[in-house]
Amino acid sequence: MKDLVSIITPSYNSSDFIEDTINAVLSQTYQNWEMIIVDDCSTDHSVEIIQKYIAQDTRIKLVQNQENKGAAEARNKALSLVKGRFIAFLDSDDLWLPHKLEEQLAFMKKHHYPISFTAYRLIDEQGKDMQKSVQTIPFVDYNGYMKNTIIGMSTSMIDRNIVEPFKFINLRTRQDTYLWISLLKKGYKAYGLNQVLAIYRVRENSISANKFQAARRVWHLYYGLEKLNFFRAFYYFCHYAYNAFKKRI
């Protein structure tokens, strides 16, 4: 029997994009999946759109928060409900190419990898190809990731048979970055599949699009949460800034 993949999607006011995201999952060549969407108290028509799909496919499940708690808590809620051996993350404005799950699962199972990520390309808010892609490296450990936060959240997959239970720290931003820091610090490695299998949407009003704010939050992770001494934090941060700049040019 094929392994079940649990797909986790936090959603907040995503009515402009959630339909395309769900369709990207429905179009997967690998079909043994469940998709858990946690709506974080949206005020638009996101829930109605999601419910339309639930009526057509019982693999899609919706959990509704009664108050806005942020993406970290939304993902943690979904983590408490997953049934699959493998966990894949897909944000509500991102997309997958049709062979994403099939190719990544084969990659992980062949090598018994605990965590994997793939290359991805960028589109703008209107869905126009930005003619940019982010390639992977063969693997990244804690030291490497602190220098290069290369794991795209919507490209990642975790094998629960290998990786011990985990949760996201309750941060409003960069909770995904800190997840990888915490898992890699325990000795796991994340392995890169250098095929473009995901599409990341760059939104004008997104927090990650503000380079200064993003850099400031990464510094807080290194110096504040990781409690590295100033010189070690600065060393990692300089590498991070250089690699982040390379991704955007």
C-alpha cells in the first residue's frame, strides 16, 4: 500500500489564491494524500471556496480557528491531526508541479532521508513567471543552514518514521526558519532534490518581500532565540545575507 502524505496548509484571507493551490494538489500524479487546511479566522471568502472543494473530495479537510493565531499555531493544529507517514507543507498562495509528491517521495524513500526540499521558481502576485528559480544543494546541516536558509517551506517534506515529533515555535514570522534550525540542531540533515517542483508566489505586501524586515527577524533568531554570542551570530548572519541576496538576483 502506498504511504499516505499529509499536506499542511495554513490559510488566512487567501481567497485570491487558495483555489489554485488546491487544484495543484488535486493534479498530483501521486494521489494517496490528505490535505489539512487550517483557516486562521479569515474575513474573505476563503472558507466558502475550501468548502466547495471538500464537498467534491473527502481527502481535503478544513479546520477553522475561532480567533487569528498566526501560521505557527495553524500548522501546529494540523500537525496534531495528521495521519500520514510523510508530512508536506504547502502555503495557501504557493503551487506544486504535478510530479512533486511522486518525485520527492521516491527520492526520500530510495535514500531513507528524514527531511527533503526541492528547487522552486518564482512568480509574482498576478502569477507571472519572474524568470527566477532557486536551486538546491545536496544537503544542509545545522551549520550550513545557519549560513544559507535554503529550504523553501512549500517544497519541504518530513518522514515521521525517522524524525521525532516536532512543533512550530509560536512566532508570527520566520517560524518555518526556526523549525529547520531546531530540527537540524538535533543532528538531522535535509537533502535537496534539485528539480523545480514548486512555485513560490512573491507578494508585494508579504513580510518576506520586505528584505530589511526579513533580515532583522533572522538576526533575532540567531542572536535572540538561538542565543549565539555576537560574533558567531554575526558570522552566520553575514553568510545568510549574502546567500539571500544571491537568491533574488
